[in-house]
Amino acid sequence: MGEELEIIEAVVRVNDRQRWRMVEKIVGAMKGNVSGKTIAVLGLSFKPETDDMRDAPSIEIVQSLVSRGARVRAYDPAAMSKAQKLMPDVTFCGNAYETMEGADALVIVTEWNQFRMLDLERVKGLLRAPVVIDLRNVYEPEPMRAAGFEYTCVGRVSG
């Protein structure tokens, strides 16, 4: 109708900026460099309990990590077949724990319930370093630190 949709355009800009902030959180947790590092990514779908990849933050986050030289291993309970078409440079794994084997860090992108119940001792044993970047605040900072993780979360004190 010829009218500008300033509020909607502002929301889109903020959402796009948030995705880049998440990438910067990951890079920061990796001491400023992801090149040559293996990053385990859990959750690829736009939201849990779906295989919807439309506008999923994981797409831009993963692409940015790969473009910075990271190797990405990923798992999602429902969106694997759709994600494989969108992320050709990613190694897709059969479950969450396989994704973490030998990774330098774990990033939680979509808050699937099964990711809330990970065996944290097993996670620590699978990762090269106990680095967890929780973009969905699945875990609480204090218990994660007490369990020996370098824990980064969003919008709250993480250490």
C-alpha cells in the first residue's frame, strides 16, 4: 500500500543483529579464534519440537563459524534432513553425545528438552575442553561452573 513498515523493519534489524551477537559470544568463549577448532552444535531447527528450518538462527550462526575456519559437528532431533540441505559444510551426527566427541566447545542453539537432561560428566569427558556456550539458557550458570565448565549464556551473569 506504499506505507513504510518501520516497526517491522526495526524488529528484523534487531533479530539479525542478535544472530551476529551470538556468533561473537561463541568466538569470545573460544578466546577470540575459532579457526581450526571443532564446535559441536546442538539444535538446528527454528524452535524445539519441529523440523522447521525457515529463518532458523542456526543457519547464519553455523555459516559464520564455518567461514571463520571452524569445523562444525551438529545434531538436531528432527531437522537433520532439512539442515543437511542448507549446511553442506557441516558434519551431521547421530546423537548429541556423538556430536561432542573431541569438540573444542559445545554450543546449544535450540532448547530441545533432551538437551536439558544431558549427562554433564559425560559431556565433560567427550569435549576437549569443558566449554559450553548456551544460547538458550538451558542451564543455570552456577551449577555449570560448579561442574567445572567454562559456561557462557545470554542475558545473565555467567561467570
